[in-house]
Amino acid sequence: MEIIVANNCGLCYGVKRALRIAKETRERKKGKVFTLGDLIHNPRVVSELKSQGIEPAEKLGEIQEGTIIIRSHGVSPKNYRLLTQKKIIIIDATCPIVKKIQKLVERLAKEKSEIILVGNRKHPEIKGLIGYSQKKGIIIENEDQARKLPYKKRRAVLAQSTQDLSLFKKIVAVLIEKTKELRVYNTICLSTQTRQRSTSELASRVDTLFIVGGKNSSNTNKLFHISKSILANTHFVESAEEIEPEMLKKAKKIGISGGASTPPEAIEEVVFKIKNNFKHKTQRENVIPCQT
Ligand code: SF4
């Protein structure tokens, strides 16, 4: 059996940074420490944070005291303002790359052109970004929605930092036909692009692939769909416990990848489980470590 871990997988810079800030905040601040929503889309990490006294709050109204950490996805200017009106300490862990996208949307909104945001409308990053658009932003999730847009003289288009590059390209192709002057900003983060490329390359050279990560993680779901479109035998697991023997029937070359919110331990546990529980008699083992 050969096990290959994708070269670029697991926690991205923005999520690692937010986790570090959260832990440092917990050490320094007395009283309650909250994150606005789950700090990271991974149930296991969220429950570890809870055990350290870092609680997620779903709504702003839930927080009346203590310290609030804004996660890597950022928040809308309106929500930021609401936070400043409370008697709480704000620690902003918005990823610097997301901050740049927020500034871009803010600048484009002043230029009076329509702004198309390609992303998931329920995702916190998109909810934050649309808030910077001064009602000039339109969220588009797929090509069909782009086709329904009317013809416009001027438009700008950009993407959620974790968007699937191939979908973004398809939506841009549709918009070109519907816009006289289309300005395209590829705001997909480099680490997302590298991770997607590594996963699709891996999917084309293994016979079974496991995508490890939270089922509520948008970027991990995208990785799963990218891999599944290349390799039918792709499985999405949140943890090693979900791996069943039938998933590995006839598997000789197994690939493993994980999203921007997948901690390295979760990937290591999947490697460990496959190595120790599903030994094949004759194949060789070649485990390539994940570089995060
Ligand atoms: S995917 Fe990129 S932009 Fe988004 S949080 Fe991670 S490093 Fe930042």
C-alpha cells in the first residue's frame, strides 16, 4: 500500500494566525473570551478551544462582557461598529489577505460600478465582504445565476478567498458576454489555489483519496468536489473514525488531503489508521509527510 499526503494541505496562514491570536488572548485576558462564530470550521478544534475557555458566540447579542475575537473571515463594517458600541475588548484576527479584499470592495463601491462577488452567500467571509459594497454587491454562486444577470456597461468581479478557481473562470466567461467593461480581480488566495492544484494532481495519480476536514468547511467541501470530479473513489471524512474497510477495498495507492481548517493531527490520525488497521500483505508503504 502506498499512502501519499498532498504536499499542500491543512491549516492555511490565516487560520493558523487566528488560532495563535486566540490562544495568546486567552493567556493574557481575564474574564470571558468569545469568538464571533466558530473560529475555524472544524468541530474538533472548536471543542478543544471551548475546553481552553474560548467560547463561540453565534450572535452579537450573546456577548455583553469580556473579549471578542473576530475570526479570519472578518466581519461587515456594520457588525464591527456594533461591536465597538459594546463594553467589550475587540481582538481582530481577520486574515490580512481578507482585509485586502474588503478594502478592494470598499474602493470599487466608490467607483459606482456593480460588484459581483463569487462565493457562498452563507459564508461569513462573503457576508462580511458584501457589507463593504454599499449595496452595489451581488453574490453569485454558480454559472446559472451569472447567466440571469442583465447586460451592463461596467462591472467588477472578484471571488471569496477560498473559491474554486475553475468555477470562478467559468463565471467570468459568462460575465464577459454580459458586460462591456468587465474588471476581473482574482482574489482567490494563493494558498487556496496551491491546495486545490495539489489535490487535483494527487487525485489523478491515486486510486482512492480521502479529504479530511469539517463537513461545515466551505473550502474543504470544494476540495472534495474537485477531487470527486477526477476520482470517483474520493471520500470526505471528518476524522479517522469514519474510515470503513469497504472504502479501502482494492486500494493500492491512497491519497490524503485536507482543507484550510484541517489540523495536521487529523491528517496524521487518518494516515495512522490506514497504516495500522488496513494492512495489505504485499504492497509497499510510502508515507510522504504533509507540508503545512
Ligand atoms: S484561505 Fe487565504 S485568505 Fe482565506 S484565511 Fe486562509 S490565508 Fe487567509
